[in-house]
Amino acid sequence: MARALGESPSTVHGWKSVGRIPAEKQPHVLDVALALNIPITAEHVVFPLGRPDAVDDLGLSLSTPHVACHRGDKAQPKAAA
């Protein structure tokens, strides 16, 4: 995946380690995954370690039903339930 993204393996590993893909890289990650037939969704890219099941400092729930991804005519596979 790192090669396909044009990133060093250590960079992609760093994203995985911290559980965050930089926002400016997220659309490219989705495009590359789609081209490689890797079944990931915007949900996977925004929350690579899964959604936080926590409440923020204001007492607001951090869990929301879905991440919206407006990708034009590109198909986005549905996440498994």
C-alpha cells in the first residue's frame, strides 16, 4: 500500500501506529484502495483503529452513525455490520 500511495513504508506504518491518517492524505488513500480493490470505506480511513467509544470533555458522545463520503461517481463499498 505504501508503494501504491507513493509514501515510505515507515510513514504508512506511523499512520497505523498512531491510528490516524492525515486528513490531506485520506482521499488519496481511498482512491488507491479502490484502484487496488481493497474493501475499505471512509469510515476505515477516518477511524483506522475503530470509532472511539468515549465521551468528550463537554459530555458529548463521540459516536455517530456513519461518516459521509461524497466521492462523486466512485463507488464506496458498504461496511460490514
